[in-house]
Amino acid sequence: MTFIPSYKKFSKEEFARRLTRADEIMKNCTSCPRNCLVDRTSEELGTCQSRDLPIVSSYTPHFGEEPVLSGTRGAGNIFFGNCNLRCDYCQNFVISQNPKAEIKNEVSIERLAEIMLELQNKICHNIGLVSPTHFAAPILKSIKIASDKGLNLPIIYNTNGYDSVEVLKLYRDVIDIFLPDFKYGNNEYGRRYSKATDYFDKAKLAITEMYEQVGSELVYENGVVVRGLIIRHLVLPNGLAESEEVFKFIAELDTKIHISLMAQYFPANRAERNILLNRAVRHSEFERVTELLDKYGLENGWVQEIESHDFYRPNFDKNREDPFGNKKLFETTDLKIS
């Protein structure tokens, strides 16, 4: 049976109701937990340094996601500019923390819908919304337009985890695949390294909402995931991700949830200035974190190769059309795939 994306089953009336609410959110912005309360429709800027039109910094078939998402034809990734976090080590900092330059990449909601259809025409397996949080309201409008014009691919909500539960509820039965980061296991590290004082608290709420929407089971079609939840966790040097608390929370939610454990950290952006962040993750550090997966009974998912930090580096400075080199960079070892 051919998979039908959830948004194709949606009533026009319900979609209209949610779009109305999305407009209200942008006029008194609560798109993310920062709750800036600015009117972005009047060109006021929130912490994300963005107005109400989405910024598309790059879009391309991408082969660097988990193999079950990239498949053989790539994920149709759309990289949104700016961000609601300020991670000291962000590998995408050229587009996420460069608002004066990225503002020129604003597009209309109609153009964003066209981009989704272009990626579908390139035979991508899915549409990957990368860093969508601060543009969640206009993206929802674009999905509706694209769906009306023939979009029929599952959509991945690839987020940093610092999301508004209210906004996520607007995406219930619209998004089929949630791909959140779970960056830190305490609020203090979120404050220090991503400038979000309540990251752990808010990420727990957001991930719980995602889980309640799609559960822990992954649904596959032709070897590619079309529905489900995969939680990414990037191991940081010196234990700065507080990984044990992350895994403890996930295990309490459901031990069947799929984890993507990532080793690709490298000191990008401002990390070189911080002695605790200015190096790659050691093999011993990564081994300790993989042992925590066993401790908490988290057996489903993937573990990235420790050498990944040597090659998984985007180049948004020189190549917006193919910043990752369009190669299968996410070499992984299976844990256990249900």
C-alpha cells in the first residue's frame, strides 16, 4: 500500500482554523518558548532576528541524514536561515547566526511551496524542514499550498528541540516524521552554550508532544521511514550534553523510541574560544555515552562512527546549492531496528 501523508487527509476547515491561529501567533510571537511577543507581521524582529516571511538559505537533495531518511534519492532538505538558539558550536552558523546577510533570502509562502514541489520533482523521498521552529507559522501555510498543488511526500520536522508545544499542536496530523535534537540534559548547559535558560525543560515538553503525535514505532515504505519519531543526541566534549539525563528522560517516556547518537561534533563557530568546547569528542567519551544507551534500555536507532567529525562539515559560504557535497556522509552502525 502506498503511504499517504497525513496532511492529505486533512479537512479544509480544520486547516483553515489552524492557519488562522498561526497568523495570531506571528502577530504576538510565541513561535518558540522565548515568547518574544513581538508583531513579526509588522517587521518587528524577535530573538530569532526574523520577520514573518521564511528565510530559505539553501534547498537540496541531501544524503547526509540517517540512512532511513536519506534512502537512495536523498531527503529534500530546506535549510531555513536564522535560528531561535545561539549555539556556540553550531556547524550551520553561516546561515543560522548571520541575520543581516540571510535576510536577503526571504521568500514568499508561495515560493516556499514551489520549492517543496521542486524537491518532489527531483524524486526526493521526503521534504525535510531544517530549523523550522521560528518559521513554523508561514511554513504551515506553504504546506497547504503545496498540498493543493500536488505535494504528496512525508514531511520531516527537523528541529533543535526548543519548540512551542502550542505550535507543535498546530502540526498534529500534518507532520509525519519528527526529527528533534535533544541537546542538553540540564538547563545550565543550555544557558551557557545555546543561550536558552530553560532548554531542558522546554525540550522535554516538546519531545513529549511529538511522541504523543506519532508514537515510537517507525513506519517504513521501501526501506525509508515515512512516519515516526527519531531523537538526535550530539555528544559534546567534557560531558557538556549531560547525556545521562537525556537518556533517562527518553527511557521514562518509552524505551522503544529510536535514538540517533551523533559523534560529528567539531568546534565550529565560537567554540574555538572555549577551552571546554575546543576539540573533537574523544573515543572514550563517546564510548561512555554509548554505554548509557544500554543502561537505560534504549536499543532502537543508530550510532554514528566516531570519525564523522572529520568529514561532516557543511560549506554554506561557497556552495548554497550543495553545501554538504551531496554525498552519503552519515556512516552509521545499527543498534537494533525494529
